Amino acid sequence: MSEEKKIVQQRGLYFDELEVGTVYKHAPGRTLTEADNVFFTTLTMNTQSLHLDAHWSASQPFGQPLMNSMFTLATLVGASVAQISQGTIVANLGFEEVKFPHPLYHGDTLYSESEILDKRLSSSRPGQGIVKIKHIGRNQEGTVVAECTRSVMLWVKEAAPDEHN
């Protein structure tokens, strides 16, 4: 006798499943390393000494190398994907505001959360909706280190393609 197995496909949320005002706390946090910083900085052709030259950085106001802010931004947004947009996104539409109020250093851990600020059905793309999300990153001490507001286009559940990967 064969049993039918239950299959659970991880996905993000559809437009109609999101509620304005809801805050999603993403897990796990991500501890940032010197290797992450050097790899990302050189991969993106950013020659900023604040990320690559420990000796020079030691003489600067923060006294040590800073994590590349674009790595911080990418990690902050990336942490939201599994919970919010995996397989349900149509497109990332853009960023309205990006801030880095406190630096991140090698060895710090970035914890991320996302708040749904607004949503509306697309007027030009039936079956899709636009969601405005505020992403907030905090270090291991709870200090806000990054914030951004972005807009994404998501599928409405009944209009979404059958396959979500």
C-alpha cells in the first residue's frame, strides 16, 4: 500500500497575503566576515580603502575597516526573500531611500526585518500588485545599521503561474 506524500514548497507571500503594518522578522541573522567584505568589494570593483586596507582604516575616524555598505544592503534585502518574495515576485521596481546610520564591522551580525508600508494592485498589469516595503537591519546590539524602502511587484495568488521555484 503506497501512501501519498505531503509536499511543501517553500515560497514567499502573494500580494493578497500581505497586510500593511505587518513586520516580518527574518532568520537567521548573518555574521559578516572580513572575507565577505574583501570578496564583495573586489568582486564589484570597489577600491575603497575603508574596506580593503586595515592599516589605513585604523587611522580613520572609525578606527577599523567598515563592511561595504552595498554588501550590507544586498544582505538586508536578501534576508527577506525566503519569507516575502521567493517565487512570488515579478520584479524589484526600485529603492526610494537607503540609509546607513551606523557602521558594520567584521564580526558583526546583521539581523533583518521588513515592514509592509503600502500595497496596491497594478493599474497596467492585471494579476500583479505593487508593495512598498521598509527593510531595517540591526547589529547584534540592536543598533539600526541600515534602512531602505523599496517597491516590488508581486503576483496576486489566483493569477500566478503554477510553478514557483
